[in-house]
Amino acid sequence: MKLYLDFQPCQECNTMMAGLSSPEMLFADPKTRADESAKFLRHLTYNHNEVVQAVIDDLPKQKRDQEFDFFK
Ligand SMILES: [Zn+2]
């Protein structure tokens, strides 16, 4: 799932996002990548509540879009 988030990343966010898209991480094993993603999501949950809320608000809409595609 791809999320387009509109929020102000803090310094920690920037560091983690840079880490997640770094070549080291792109070639890391899936477990390490999953751990790093989870760490970032945890940070968002605790420090950027508006992001989590935006994702939750957006989910039903995405589901509707998918169902629409399915019935086309
Ligand atoms: Zn942050």
C-alpha cells in the first residue's frame, strides 16, 4: 500500500526516512527493512497523531475505490 502523507516531518522523521531510502536499507534483508519501517510507523503513531488520523480517514475511501475497480 502506498500512502501519500501531507505533514511536517520532524528531524527524527527526516533521519528515518533518509535511512529507509538509503542504499544500505534497500539492499538489507526483509526483516531489517520491516523492523525499520515498524520503527518509523511507531514514531508516527506517538509523535504525529494527525498523520495516523489522516490514514484512518483515508482507508474507507481507498477500499471503495478498490471495490469499484473490481466490479468494472
Ligand atoms: Zn517525526
